[in-house]
Amino acid sequence: MLIDFFFTLRTAKLPVSIKEYLTLLEAIRSGVISDDGGPTVDKFYYLARTALVKDEANFDKFDRAFGAYFKGVELLTDFTKDIPLEWLQKRLELDLSPEEKAQIEKLGWDELMKRLRELFEQQKERHEGGNRFIGTGGTSPFGAYGYNPEGIRIGQDRSRNRSAIKVWDQRQYKDYDDALELGTRNIKVALRRLRRFAREGSVEELDLDDTIRSTAANAGWLDIKMVPERHNHVKVLLLMDVGGTMDEHIHRVEELFSAAKAEFKHLEFYYFHNCVYDYMWKNNRRRFSEKFPTWDVIRKYNKDYKLIFVGDATMSPYEILQPGGSVEYNNEEAGAEWLQRLTHAFPKYAWINPEPQGVWGYRQSVSIIQQIMNQRMFPLTLNGLEGAMRLLTK
């Protein structure tokens, strides 16, 4: 019973033991998930995760293995219930030609927000293929599976055109894996340019060269010389964009994250989505309950920290320049204000962009971020990393 599931978890390199597997079986036999309507996949998921996974850092691996074994069973909570689900059922996915897309006009931020408020009061039924109401498969700025150059996405599983300026769903992101087995050491070598060693403290180590030199000068009598141990004193504050368009770059960012944790003893990291606003978080599963105010982060770390942003800078310009422009909530201050505060607090800073450098000039948001960063944006390539590290050491 469930032995194949156990081996699937082991194949995913989860540290699952026989004892934990037997505990899971015992819990199932005891009817832990049989009450209140009987066993369900959701109940089994939470029971299995509780019994088998002892470290939250492995939750992401468990989710992927669980999904692979049960062939993509949906596990996440539905957060779209404020809008009737029948309005958002996917029956039609619009596909327009470039000429047809060019004919659709943008409403602009103020008109878009005003129109959405009106629709919440007016709309009473489902719409499909239209250009005004909340629905699916049309050219309306509100809904799912259609097209509009500037709209609010509601009830769609993922991005299709990268044109939404807000998303009406409470999305779930996954932490980057900091234990990824790297296939190359090149990223570590590039990051190593930033390291600075210093000798201080009482912990000592053998100074082999000086011991040999002193022993030779002492006619062969052993003269041991000790020296304080060298420590890497570079301090790094790593802020990483997660979710949305960054899903395309997960593997490369995980490689960078793994290398950074291996190379820098003093590494602090936080997550943000698209642009930094008034808070960040350290665990994506608890990002709505465990928030770290950006002001607290600025005050906590001194200016000796090297500030490194990692993100594709691909978003609506409103998300950077407009109060309330966040794709997920109504931020009181524009993202540009918070980016400027961070770069002022930490004078040594750089932005690492995993998007190909050749497309940067075609994205308005990338150009805006480059201006705010004073052109300190580098591609996530070996040459780009080396350039960023050289800049941060100056």
C-alpha cells in the first residue's frame, strides 16, 4: 500500500525514512482522515506532508513529487469565490491576429479602476466573448482567456499575454530551492569575486609558510606559528522576485541562490513580487501572515551590506510608478519610491536580470528599472555576474 508513493518521494531526493512511512500508514489505518465526509485527496496530502516532511524547505519538493504521483491533482485553495465561478469557466480562449490586437485601445489606470467598480455593481450574469463585462474569451479588460493590452486578470490559471496590470486572485508562490545540486561551479567562481577576507578574533589556525620559515631559521628546531583564522566579511542582502513571469527562470535563479548561500557567510534574503513595496517576506507559504516591513529591513542592516536584486523587471509600468499599482494589492506608495529608498540606504547595489539582454529595450518596465538603478542592471550570465561583482567591490 502506497509503496510506490514512498519511492516517488525518495526519487525526488526527499529525506523520507521507513519509520515516517510506517507512521503515515498507521495514521491512515486509525481513521485520521476518515471523519467528516470520509477520506479525500486533500486530507491525504496534508496528512502525508505532516508525517513525512520535517523541514519546510522540502515542501516544494514534496508538492512536485505528490503532483507527479497523483497526476496533477489540484491541491490549492480557490481564492476566486468573491466572483461567481460560472462567470470564469473556460469555454473559449481568444486568439487574435496582431492587426486585431493593435485596434484594441488601453483605458488607462483611472478609467480601468472606475470601470471595475461600476461592473461590480452592475453585472448580474456570466459573459463570454464580449468587450465590456467580467468574462472569458473576449477583449474586455476584466476576466480570463481573452486579450486586452491593459487589463485586470480574474480567474485565469496563469499568464498568457503578460499584459495584466492587476491579478484578482491570491496566488501561491514557491520558495527557491537553496540546496540545488549545481551542474557547474562557474556561478560560484563568478560570485567569488565579491568575497573579502579579513583576519580578526581569537580563533587561530596554523600559518604553514611562517612555521617553515621560522623553523629553518631556528636551525631545524620546530617553531610553530599561528595566525587568526581568515573569515569572509562580505555582507550580502539578496532580494528576489518570485512568481508570475519569474516562473520561467526558476532553475537559473535557484542555481544563483545555491551558489550565493555557499559563497557568502553573511547572506540575508527576502522575496518580493515584480517590484518592492512596503513589505517583503522570507517564506512564500506564509507570505500573507509573516510580512517583513521594508522600513524594518532598511533599518536592520547597515550600509556595509551589498544589495543585490534578482528579477526580470517585467511588469506593467503602473506597478513601478503608480500608488496602488501593485498587481496584487493597493500599495500606498509607488514601487519606485521604495527602490530609491533601498538604493539610498545601501550604496553598493546591482540588479541581476534573468531575461535575455536583447529583449530589455523592448520592455518599458525594464527601462524604468534601469533608470532607477542608475544603469546597474546585469544579465544572469557568467559575464554579467562578473560585471556585477566587480561593480560591488568598488
